[in-house]
Amino acid sequence: MKAAARAIGSLWRTSTYLRWVYLLLGAALVLAFILVDSALGAVVADLGMPKVATGIIWVVIGLVPPVVLGLLPAVREVEGIAVESLLAVRFDERPLGPARTWPQRRRTVVWFCLHLVAGGVVGVLSTIVFGVGAIWLAAPFRSAGSRDIVPGWSYDVRGNWTDVWMPAAAIGGLAGLFLLSAAVGALLAYLAPRVLGPTAAERIELLEQQTATLAERNRLARELHDSVGHALSLVTIQAAAARRVLASDPDFAENALAAMETSARAALADLDHVLGLLRDDRRPGSRTTPQATLGGLDRLVEATRAGGITIEVDRSGDLDQLPAAVSREAYRIVQEGLTNAIRHAGRPAGELAVDLSIRLDASGLRLAVTNPMNGKSEHSGGGRGLAGIRERVAVLRGTVDAGPIAEADGQAWRLAVRLPVSMTRG
């Protein structure tokens, strides 16, 4: 009994009523087409044409208007909204846009005709059931006499309990109409994604777009980590240096505070820019972020030196000849290498010296960042810096070597990266 009650209750859900409304919309469209076809048919009848020609014209009049209307691009969009709202269907493509290709238009015509046929059947049955049902429900309460309870069928209404079968039949008809509407609505809800929704090729295209969006967001996250992380590392070490010499060397402290302000403003600008891109990434033709390359290496080095850090740069080769993808990733690798040196060297800014080597030759692009250590390896902590570098290098099929090395004045940390380079710009 409980299972039956649950089954009956599921039929009385709001979605079932909405599906019946969707079918009645189809019935209303059918009625509109019938009115137009009747007017055109009257004109054809007045022409006195042969029966064969008249029959062909009637077929054309009946089929052409729905097909022509279904080919309109906006029909797919309107039907998609109605299907989502009334049939509770969710498409892979959301929102379902207008039909832009002929395959989409053909499927829209098929769906539109299905809507008309299903709606027409349910609409006719609804008219009969509600019209006749109202008469039958009132039959036991009417005066006795012979009445036409349906066209062509007379019944001797007695006006007492012997006529109780008529309201029972009316209620049964209403229940049957409800079940039929629920079944047809469920069938249309099942068919909608397959007929009106995107094809397999369009789903693949949607997945590719989603993958590209996720990849772009992942790239933006790495860019934000590198740029803002580098700026915050500079601010931290500059703040520590300014605090130590605030009383003894106010000029140095003032310069450090100015450098902190510059670094913080740059970090806020990068953050605002990336967040703006994330807000706009669903708009057609949304802009992409301009990405730094090794052409901006001098600015990066000068900004780092402004924090009191000594950087020795050894550069060789024409870096302008690098492919754009390699130049972009190399810049971020250098930036992250400098950030790690600032974070983990364990020395004040005025005592930190970093060696940066960038060489481009026939073997590829080689990057190396070397900095002193405080006696233990802290670069292997829980940060994402080195992991991000390995991800970038793996995409470009390069190699990474990071770890402590022995030098004359103690231990140092060295990050060495080699990227294969095809000297074709792009």
C-alpha cells in the first residue's frame, strides 16, 4: 500500500502539472494552425480544382507552416526555455541557444512537430474529458429523462443512485487523462535532450570549451601565485629590513617602505586584473590577460633589487628569438625561483645575494637561480612554487633539477631548468 501511495503521490508532483501545461501549449499551436489551414482550405475549395490537386494542396497546407516555423532559429531557443521550465529538463548547453546550423534546425523541426502532435492529442482528449465529464458528474442530480450524454448516444437519466456510474466514469476519465498526460510528458522529457539538445559532436565541442576554460583558470591561478607571491615575498623581506634599521638608518628604511608600496600596488593591480578576467570569462569575446615574457626580465630584476637584494645576472643569447610560449613560461619560472630564494634563504635582504643565469644556445634555454641557504633545505616545504615550476616545465618537455649544492662559502640552493627550444617565434 505504501509503495502504491508513493507511486500515486509521484504522479501528483508539480512537474506533472507543468508537463500538462506544456502539452496544452502544443494544443494551442495546433488550434492556431487549424484556423489558418481552414481559411486557406476555403480558398482552395472555391477554386474548383480536381480532387487529387486539392488533396495535394491540403497536405502542403497542413505540413508546410509547422516546418517553416520550426526552421526559424529562435524556435529552438523558445522551445528550450519551455522544455527547461515545464518539462524540468537540463541540457548540456545552457542556455539552449538559437539554431545556428542546419542539423540543429532539422532537429528543431522534428521536436516542434512532436510537440504539436503530442499536444494536439492531449488537447483533444482534454476537451472531450472536461466537456463530457462535467455533464456526467451532474447526471445523478438532474431530472429524469432521456439525454444525449455523448453525441449520438442517448441515455435515460433517472436522477438517482442508478446513475452513479456516470460521475465515476467522469472521474476515471480525468484520472486516465492525467496518467496519459504524465506519460506523454515523461516521454517528451526523455526525448528532449536527444532531439532538441546538442549532438555528440556539439557535446564534444562544449567539453573542449569547458576544458579550455578550466585550463585558462588554472593558468590564471599560477600567474596569480607567481606575481602576487613574488610581490608579497618582497614586501615581507623589505618590511623586516626596514624594521631593523628604522632607528639607525632612516634613509634605508624610507627606501624600503617606498619599495614595499610599489610592490604592493603591483600585486593589487595583478589581483584586480585577474579577478576581472574571471568575472568576464563567460562573455563572448572576453579579453585575455597580457602575459609577461623574458622581455620584461629587467623590470623584474630591478623590482627585486629595490628590496635590497643583490642579483647578479649572467645572460647570453638573443632572448627575443624565443617562441612566445617558452618566453612566457621562462619568465614565470625565473620569477618563482627568485621568490623561493627570498622566502627560504633565511637571510636579511641586505645580506642576500642571488645568481641568475639565462643562456640560450643550440641546446635550448637554460635557466639557473642560485642562492645561499641557512643550513637546511626549506625549499621542499608545503608550498606550491616548485611544484608549479615542474608543471610548467613538463608542459614544455624540459627538465628540472632543484636541490642543495656545496659552494666555497657554504651550502647553496640551486634551481636549474632546461627547456628545448625550436627557434621559430610564435
